[in-house]
Amino acid sequence: MESYKQLLQKYWGYTSFRPVQEQIIASIAERKDTLGIMSTGGGKSITFQVPALAMDGVCLVISPLIALMNDQVDRLNRMEIKARALHSGLNYHELLTTLDNAIYGAYKFLYVSPERLASELFRAKLPHLPVSLLVVDESHCISQWGYDFRPSYLHIARLRDIFPEVPVLALTATATPEVIDDIQEKLRFRKKNLIQGAFTRKNLVYYVRPSESKIADLMRVLQSIRGSGIVYLRNRKKTREIAEYLQQQRFSADYYHAGLSYETRQHKQQLWTRNQTRIMVATNAFGMGIDKPDVRFVIHLDLPDSPEAYIQEAGRAGRDEKKAFAVLLVNNHDKAQAAKRLATSFPPIEEIKQIYALLGNYLNVPLGSGKGMSYDFQLNDFAQINKLNVAKAFSALQMLQKQGYFEVTDELNNPSRILFIINRDDLYKFQIKNNKFDGFIKLLLRSYTGLFSDYTRIDEEMLSKRANITRDMVYQYLVKLGQLKVISYIPGRKSPLIIYTEERLDAKDILIPYPYYTERKERFKKRMDAMLHYAFGTDECRNNAILKYFGHPPAEPCEACDVCKSRLHREISPEQLKAIEMKIIKTLEQNPVYLGELQLNLELREETLNDLLIRMIAEEKVYYLEDGRVALKS
């Protein structure tokens, strides 16, 4: 492992691997097919990026999340490791250039979205790629029993025929025993091989609080836990309302959802990542791919649809392995909403077919055409034009995607790209003959490298400032150079895509088998019921409830979650608690005291003291100072 550790230190600055990372890397080094299950924030990317750097050839990474692919590619390129991403946001010439460069060894990592695997161009070029390692990220997507099945993932198995000796590394954060077996079967593992890290993290405290007033309880939690965090909601409008309310209460807070522009979301995320904003109130559009280890809390005001989704989102807290909290606020309204979501998530089959027809009309796709084509798509606009409930329209599209009629991508952020399509000698001749373009071409060549070999990202705004001309003039120059066949110019765009994997059919020919529909509905209900059981159960350690759902043996009670604390408090009489409270007040009458000093003086368990202080804060007896000391409220 020494050579791998050297690579780890050279590129990532770490001197050692986490235990599960080392096990997975050792398995890959022995060329074994491997399924790695690691908790969110456990450093999954290192498990394939390090061994791939030590191998000859290109590492092929299949990932369904375009934003995450682009993020990882950008990080690798900043580390001077050559990487590219292939997804449906690229045009034919761009795909061809990237694949040809990959064949000739230009990249160490090639990220590919699953729908690209079925394209004719990719299938033609694939056998010529020098693939060293095949990585399947979010591998639960290959299982029909998983919570996020994607039919395009089934194409991955065909790669085994082309690269029979290449090891496969499948990665996911969550999988039930049924899904674990299904992943290995669908990916045609030569031998079952599961490597799994500790499923729950000792530093992450799970806490469920029954709440008659979620906003009031949210305030109490935010007052009792220091540091930055995320507050999750399902409703976009409410993210703004609650963030603004928190601001009025003098909390540093902002809001985030998928309906905001890309630039706005990026700006908000950067402020939060840099701790310039403490609290991000967001829908589940926030969090995927964030690189912030010091998140101290994740609070859910609405119930997620499944334990898988909850663990994924809650696991964004405490990645630095220091104490953090996952808090779920619940009341009886959540039970009613869960029943309502079951109906919304499974519209009647005839309604799904109708939405399929409306989609084709919205995108102007003629019957019998569209296969392999990509179309910009805005869900809210589609729903508004067709007077559809947004949640119901989304669910119908998801069902149609799971039946393989099309793919729906996450939002792209494709910056503008250019490639010179004439050689340097011909470019020189062009500049002599066309003097009005000479200065602009020289600006491009000064500003960017690699323009003759690969598509290069450009920034029209930056070019306009350097040339002291308007952004529109830069755009016109680029368009004209494209028309003159000097460059290939692809303007940037920011939009989700619909990719038809089959030609558009008449709605009456859409097949959604009723047994399949009812089975998926039952599985959704089963996951939702498991989430309700977690949220409203009071007799089992939260860690053990999670372990049981995912098929793990129970562990010792964590003694930190609300259930364990309740048990501990049952062991301490009300008289004892009152005496402890009086001691705290007497201690604080002298001066504010740090938590550790208070714990030492009272000889209390940290969890017991924390819980008592939360209650005393709620009763407005004590509060936290900005430096972290506990003070008596006057």
C-alpha cells in the first residue's frame, strides 16, 4: 500500500487512508470485483481515484449526477490530473473529440452518464478505450428494489463483455441486503465481494423531537447547537419564509432550492461553505457534492420519503468526525402528509400516459422520432403551461423514466466551450487575410491553452473585460468564427434535459404493467412506513433502528440519541434533576462557564448535561454566549 499512500499524500495531502478505504483499495489492487458501501462523506472518490492513478489506462466512472461529475472533473483538473465528463449536454463533435482523445491516452479519468452508454458513438468507440478500472457510483440505481432505480444503469453490464478482465468497483452510501445482492448480480460480479464501513457514525447524534410548534423548537435547537448547518424542508416557498424569519431573529441564515438561478445558488453555497452564512434553509436540492466537513447539525422540519434519503441527508453533518447532530422534528401532521405523498407519487396510469403525451407536445417531438435526442426542460414551466400539479408531474416523469422511455437529468451547468478546427498554419493565414479578427484570436490564444486539441471552457464575461468590449460583441465574434469554420463554439447553457431513449410513441401505446406499478407503490409505502416507524418509535435506540432497517446486527445503545437519553433520565429522579439544575444556576451566578468546565464541576455525563441545558434554554433560564460559554439569563 506504500505507493498508494504516496499518491494520497502527493495529491490529497493525507498521510493515511481510513480503514474501509484501505480495504477497498487493496481489493481493487488484487483486481477483484468489489462493492463498497461507505457512509455519506466517507471519502468514496479516493477509493478509485488513488488506485486508478497507479494503473495504466483510463478509469471509466459511471455516475447519474451531472453536477457531481462536473464537480469531480474540475477538482481533478485543478490537481493537474486529466479528466473529462461525457453526458447528454455535449454535442456530437464534442463527444467524438473527447472519446478520440481518451483512446489516445489524454485522460486518466472519464466520467460518463449512464444514458450515454447506449449511444451509437459511445458503443463504437468503447472497445478502443484503454480501460483500467470500471467504477459504478450510486450503484443502488441498478437495482429495481432500490429507492432510485434507473433503467439506463442496466446498460453497464454490457461493458463486462467488452472488458472481461477489468475489475468493477461499485459504490453506494446506502443499500438494504436485497439491494446489495441485486447490485452484484446485475453487474455480473465474478465472485461476491462486499466491503462495508461502519454504517453509523459515533460522532453523529440522532435526535427525534415531537413538536407542536416546529418553528419554536427549531429556534431552541439552533440556540443550543453552535456552528453551521442545514435545515431541510420539502417546500421551496417555505425555505425563503423560514430563512427570512431566522434573519429577523438575528440568525445568519439563507435559503436554497432548485428554482433559483445557477449563479444565485452557487453564490449562496459559497457563502455558507466559507461560514459567512451559518444556516442554510433548503430543499433536498442542496447538499449533493458539498465539500464542508464542519457541518454541526442537519435539521429536518419535514419527513423524508425513506430511511435511505434521510441517512443520505443527515450524513452531511459531522464529516470532520467531531460531534454533530441530526435532528428530526415531527408531529401528527407528518403522518397525514406521508399518506398524501403516497397518492401524489403514484398518479393513476392513465394520468401518467396523458403527461407523456403533454411532454411530447411541450418539447415539439413528432410521433415516431426523438430517439437519442436531448431537449432542454423546465419542470415548473411544463406544469404551469399544462395546468399540472408539479409534484404529480414529477412523479409521472419518474415512473416513465423507470420504464425506460426517456432519461431526466439533473440541471446542467455547461459553460461555453471552443475548439480550433483548423491547424495553426491555416489559422495564421486566416489572421493575415482577416485583420479584424486578429486581435480577438490572439486574445483567445493568450487566455487559454489546449485550444487545438480539446474543447476548452471559456468565460465570455472575462474575455469582454480583457478586450474592453461588450459581452455581446464577444459572443458575435465567437459565432462568426464558428460560421467561418475557424472554431467550434458551443455557447453555455443551464438547464435540465429530457433524453428520449425510445422514439416518441402514441400515449395509448405506453406500457406501464399494473403488477409493476403496484409493486413499486407497495415498496414506496414500505419505505415510508419505515420512516414513520423511525420518526414515531420511542422504544429503540435511533442508531439501532437504522442498523436494523439496513440489515445490520444491533450495536450497544448509543446513549446519546433522544431514546437513550429518555432512558437515562428515567434513571435519574425528578428530585435529582432539580438539584442538578440548582447547582448549575448557583455555578453560573458567579460567572459564565464553558460547557466542559461545567460538566467537570457537576460530574455529569455530557449527554445528560446537554439535554438539561436545552430544557433550561427553552425555559429561558440560561443561554449561550458567542464564545461558547453558558450564562445565566437575568
